[in-house]
Amino acid sequence: MPRTLEGQITMEKTPSYFVTKEAPRRIYNMSRDTKLIVVVRNPVTRAISDYTQTLSKNPAIPSFQALAFKNVSTGLIDTSWSAVRIGIYAKHLDNWLQYFPLSKFLFVSGERLVSDPAGEMGRVQDFLGLKRVVTDKHFYFNETKGFPCLKKPEGGSKPRCLGKSKGRPHPKIDMQVVQRLREFYRPFNMKFYQMTGQDFGWD
């Protein structure tokens, strides 16, 4: 990490921190004052998105259904598959709360980041104790990607949009598979809502 001077904030992001067992202890030992921002989205959509990303790199992988279930006939979900395991947010948060109080966390809704990017960014700026500099005027919706893009300052280069690897169309997944996953995640989602005091509205 770079040296941080008085009045500066150093930020770093890695998706795997939240789900890595050793990360909370290591970060706590580095700096117990660290503020933690976790972006979460509907775990079913997240799993399908994860699969889509892997599929684009390796088209020969088994079907989503084959990977998601240990046993299709019993509907037993395979929690050893990382695409499924990552979305069990309550379990991962439990691990973090052994080191950091809830007040050190901001949970950002991935869905609201798309529907109201300025609103979610406002919450991030407040949480970090920053003046609200990023507002509505910094975003515009990109119809092609289906996501908001960040406008650069006046006279700057072209807007910053998601890269080629983001916003890919998802493969068609059988509705019964989606429904079974929803049922699987529901109790974990409810626990996560209770733990964070935030209802993300995932069904």
C-alpha cells in the first residue's frame, strides 16, 4: 500500500477480499481503522454473471445447471462451486465481524449502483467523510451496455464506461434452476439483511 499522508485517503479494491478467510485478520493487523466498502448484488444474478464470465474464457465448461447442483433430482446445491459460494454473504460477513464492527462497513447495492449511481456514490462519499463531489451530472446511461457511464471533467477525454468483459448478455438458464437457487439463498439473504440492517430487496 502507498504511504498515506494526513488528509489523504488510500483506496484499494479486490473482489476476493470479502470471501477470503484470512483477509479480515490480515487487514485488521495492518490497520484496524480501515473502512470497508462491500458491493453486493442479488446472489442468483451474481452466480449467473460469474458463470457468464467463465464461459466467455472457456466455452467448453459444463452447463450452469450441471455446476450449480450436486444432485439435480434432489435439488441439492453445490456450495463448493465458487460462483454459488461467493453469494452466501452472511457467512462471509460473519468472518469479518470477528475483527471489525459493523460501523466500519458500508454495503453498496449493486442494483442501485446501476439504477441510481449518484445516490449510491453519495453514500460512499458520506461514509468516507468526503464532500459530495460526484453527483447526477457525472453520469449518463449507456443503452448499449445497459449500465451508467462516468463522464470525465469538462474538457477531459471520453466518458469512462464498463470494459469489454462487463455487461455481457447472460445465457438462458432454466427458470426452475433459477427458482431453486432463489430458495437456496433466501434464508442467507434474510440473515444478511438482519446483520447489516439493510433490506436489499432480493427475492
